[in-house]
Amino acid sequence: MNIALVLSGGTGTRLGGDIPKQYIRVKGRMLIAFCLDMFAKHNRVDGIRIVAADAFRNEILKECETLGIEKEKIMGFSDPGDTRQLSILNGLRDIKDDPKTGDDTVVIIHDAARPNLTAEYLNRCLDALGGYDGVMPTLPMKDTVYYSESGKKVDRLLDRGCIYAGQAPEIYRLANYIKANEDLLPDDILKINGSTEPAVLAGMSVAMIPGDENNYKVTTKKDMERFMQDIS
């Protein structure tokens, strides 16, 4: 069983405005609606769980109804945590506790603010799982990368040929990944910045596949302008 875990608990403050960016309407749709619609129509996604604050849940459900998403496809909502990774853990626990899931469940972690994920690319991610514990799309670094202990002077040059930027969706076998996260409680999980970090720290095998430049995250006003141009 493949379950999409859509992260929609962020505040989106860098974009400005009165509401988080994932609920801003573009061409009549909430930003979150673009990935929800794709997941709901995908024949390899069995359910969707959404991490979102109470204040936005009814609006999300109304949006799903407008999109024609079957009620059974939405498995429910999870509470946002104090950090992104704690939000993920809340979602993982709720998925694990759902009676419809089992030991073979695979979780697809995706940001509500990444509206350009395609069904074709999701298939590539799922196909890459194979005998691995997880899959992470990556992009090569275009700029020269330096390391600095203090942030005030350059200590050494890093080989950018070995440095990659992680994207989403990140896909994991639920049983192994939830344990990797729970093993970091209560304090170490607060230091996590990327979804794959717990998996790497736990020694899980994570496959890397080439990312998609168009699968960007809408974070700034320029990102939003780019997305509006993309769909115009």
C-alpha cells in the first residue's frame, strides 16, 4: 500500500500575505490542490493523509470535493509539529495506526507547496524503490561549494560533484522509517533539517534518482510568479 503524506502545516511567512502559501488560490485553486489532485488520480496511490492545522481542514475538504476527490481517498489529517520532522512523525504514526495499512506500507512524503509533481515522475520514484529502504530525488549542485566552521571564513572547498540537493517526494518503507525517526526522540529529532536525515542516521539504504528542475517548492514571491507563468 502506498500512502501520500502531504505536508501542509507550514506558515509560509517568506511569501507574505494573510494565509500560508499553500492555501493561496492560483487559477481558482488552492496551491495544495495541485498535488492533491495528482495523488488522488494516481493509480499507485492508495490514500492521502494531510498534515494541516485545524483552521484549514474544512477548506481543504471543500477543495477536495470541488476537485471530485473521493472521500475514501483522504485518510484524514495529522497535527503539525513544532518542526517539519515532528510533523512528519505525527503523520507517520497516524498512518501506522490506520487499520487499512500494514507492514508493507510505503509512505510518499511531499510538500503541499510543490505543485508541479507529475504522475510520470512519481512513477519513476516508486519504480526506484526496489530493494531499497527509501528513494530521494536529487539535483546536482551548480555552484562551487565551500565549507566554513564559523560562517565568516572559508575553511575548505567541497567537491560539488559529490554534493546533491534533495527534492521531494521522498519515499520510504514505513516500518523502518518510523523507527528511524522515533530513535531520535526526544532531542536529536529537533536537529533534523531534511526528511532523509533520519534514514541516513539509521543506516537505511536510500536510492538517489535524478530530480526534476520543474518540481520546485513555492517559497518566495518569485517562485509564485514562476508557477503562475508555468500554468498560464
